[in-house]
Amino acid sequence: MSGGTGPGRGPADGAAAPPSSARYSAGTSRPQCVRPPHVLTQTTSRVLEPSDLDAALAVLDREPVVNAFVTSRVQVAGLDPWRLGGEMWGWYEDGILTSLCYAGANLVPICAGPRAVRAFADRARRAGRRCSSIVGPSGPTSDLWRLLEPQWGPARDVRRHQPLMVTDRLPDGVTPDPYVRRVRKDEMETIMPACVAMFTEEVGVSPLAGDGGLLYQARVAELVGSGRAFARFDSDGKVVFKAEIGAATDRACQIQGVWVAPEYRGTGMAAPGMAAVLRYALADVAPVVSLYVNDFNTPARRAYQKVGFQEVGAFMSVLF
């Protein structure tokens, strides 16, 4: 099984009652951007600067679950491109910042309506493709790709509907796996093969390509060092289940990289393992936990539903 913040494959498990839809509906988790009152007759886009940080965070805060990935980066690095790992583009309606687009290793539209998407597509075409993927809420991401595909296509893979799933509580009917624990720093060599296997299954290419895996290994080391990587090991010390809490803010976090060793798939290991990671996430990281998964991955979706995750929206990913 692989999945989490990104598509996945996994063993079949039954479904459990989802959390209350009154709090986590597609509308409340992904609210529409409200057009601000008239200030200036100015409609434009530009690259944001560090001085724009508060305004950018205000936009990100409108959709704390959907925007957790970008918000977590901005909260740590600000808007300086060298620290952020890319530029943040802003779209202004009547002189007020209303939409963003993160342009780094991923191109991510944020709270972007049709006019903002067109402006971001124009800027992306002028800059040329520098990202390895376009990812974000399915509506604006689909519109962005439609505008960019004539110049940037064809993509290696287009995953048009990846359900976004959310929960804010532990499941009643699934006992967390007591053998799932935080990965220690001295276990990096043990966890890396499982991480590489998960990434390769999910993305279709190895993370060791290009730079030999230096950047990917650094990211895994960062998650392990921060206590957000979890695994279950068998008696021989081999990883049989793993997952990480990737993006994290004080309002929401995302589980990613969910993986079950092939020989253990279909044995019911996924749901208890996910419950264990969910317990850590809710206790130590954020009050709301999310993930997204390929729509065709029925076994993984069943496992997540059994742990209490409820579908509240959809993402889309374009992979190059």
C-alpha cells in the first residue's frame, strides 16, 4: 500500500462511519475566496516579496486543510525564493491579494478563480516549465493544465481525481497498531528502501534518479529527525508498514507515504497502522488530519474510510 499525500495502493478494509459532515464538508474545508471590498481599480499578478508575507498567509488561511502543504513551507521559510524553494505568485483583485500560485518543484494554484488561473498560466508559459508536477484542488488545477498543456504537454501522467480525505478523531472500531512507532535517526538506512519503493510505485520513477537521491534522502531525514516518520518493523528489522506526517501547521497536517510491504498486503495491516499514525498526528501535530489518494485505488480508500477519513473534495496531479 502506498498513498497519503498523493495517490496510493493498499489492502482492502471495510468502511466505518465518517466524522461529522457538518464540520468537514467540501464547502467548509474548501471555502470559496470572498472578493474583498473595492479598494483600487487594479487587477494584476506579480511575484510576491517577503514584505507580502502577512497578506499571503491570510489567503492561505482561508483553506487550512487544502493549503497545508504550501502553508507549512511559507510559515517556515517566508516568501524569500531561496528559502521557500520557489516563487510565490500573487493575483490582485481591486488591489487586494486574493489568489496565490506556488511555483517551485510543484506548481500549486491556491484559492484561484478563472482570471487568476489565466494570469498564472501566462506567467508559467513565459517562465517555461521548471516544475516536476502541477498539483492542487481539481477545479483550478484542471483549468491551469488546460491552458498549459499545448506548450508543456504531453504529461507523463495525469491523475484528474484524487479524493481529499479528512478526519479530526480516532476511529471507534480500529485499535491502533501498538507496534507502529516513530522511526529513530539511526534507522535511516532501514527505512530508506521502503521510502524508495513507495515513491517509485506512486510516481512511476525512482527518487534516486537525477541527483542520486540526495534531495529525497534529505527530505526523509528531515521527517525522521522531526519525529514525523512512523513504521512497523518485523522480527528481522524489515519495514512492513510506514507512513509520514508531511506538511504540518497548527491547524492541519497531511499523512503521506503510506506503504505496506507487498507480502503483507491484504492482511488487514493498513487500518491499524493508519490508526496509530493518526493517534500521533492528533495528539502531537494538529487537530485535523488529511490525505489524498487516487480515485481508482479502492483498497486504500476503504482502509482510510475504516479509520474514519471522510471525502470532502478532490485534488488533481499532473506529473512530468
